[in-house]
Amino acid sequence: MEWRDDATGGHIGRTQSYLKILIDEMLARKLFQEQTSLWNIDQLILSASLHDVGKIAISDNILRKPGRLTKEEFEEMKKHAAFGRKVIDRIQQKTRDQEFLEYAKILTEFHHEKWDGTGYPYGLAGEEIPLPARLLAIVDVYDALISKRPYKVPFSAEEAVKIIADGKGTQFDPVLVDLFLAIQDKFIKAEETK
């Protein structure tokens, strides 16, 4: 992905850093303890590197388009989540490292679902969306907002934080948005060191 699309390559590393910040704070505050007690946090964070692997199936005309996507182009772009799951399924058939890939499947397939059920690819809502994907959704959007892309200029960190706050209970898990807002300075500091 880095070879095909510089924006996605940088996004992967930053997203992993932000995900670690959010998970570390969630664990420190003992949120979702029952679910997280079985997680291998290092494997989960590492697996986030594959969350956009499905974009390899998306045409460069769409992936690198300078400007907004048409409705048809956006429908094509949305296919990357389900396609990414298929890629990881294939890899799983040829390797023994199942834990890493199980996390990768969850993140790849579900990180565009929205708390209110309006996301894709399945329209899952609330806690139907796996917790790792709900975490990734916040950091994925945060990085996309503050980053320069072919179709937009970067937002300031403050603007990005406000957009995520406005998505509380609609796009994002409200508990995780509150957590993000409580530690937003850590995200800004991490951004400044990149």
C-alpha cells in the first residue's frame, strides 16, 4: 500500500500510534475489562497495519483522485473493507499466525461501521461492532482529518477533535468518544512528534 499510495502508507503508522494511545488509556481506566482481558494488545496494534489492505483492489483513478468521489466511485471505494477481509482469509489459509490475522480481519472488515448503523459494509450498530473496530474508527478518522489527501487540505487537530465529538453516539461509540476527548492532548502531542 505504501508503494501505491503514500497517503495510506503514512496513515498506517500514525493510526497504529494513535490506537496504542487510546487502548492504553482505556486499559488504565479499566473500561471494557471483560472484553479486553483476553486481548493480546501488541498483536492487535500491530494488526492495525492491515486495516486498509483492501485498497489494493481499488483503482488508482479512485484512490488518487484529486477531489470528491462521485456516488459511484464512493460505492466502489466502500468495497475495500469486505475485500480486505477476503485478502486476510487467503493469508490465513497459508500461515500459522492466526491471532494476528484474526485481529486484522476484525479491524479491516468493521472499521467503517458506525454506532448508529449507517456505516458499511454491513450496517452494524452499537455493540454489534467489535470493540477493536470501534476504537480504530476513531483514530482512523482523526488521522484522515488531520492529514493532507489528494481530495482535501488537512484540518487542524482542534477541528478534528470537534468533528469526532460531534460524531458521539452517531458515528462513534459514545464511551470511546468521551475517552478520546479526555486525552486529546496526547493525540496532538503524538502528531507534533511525527
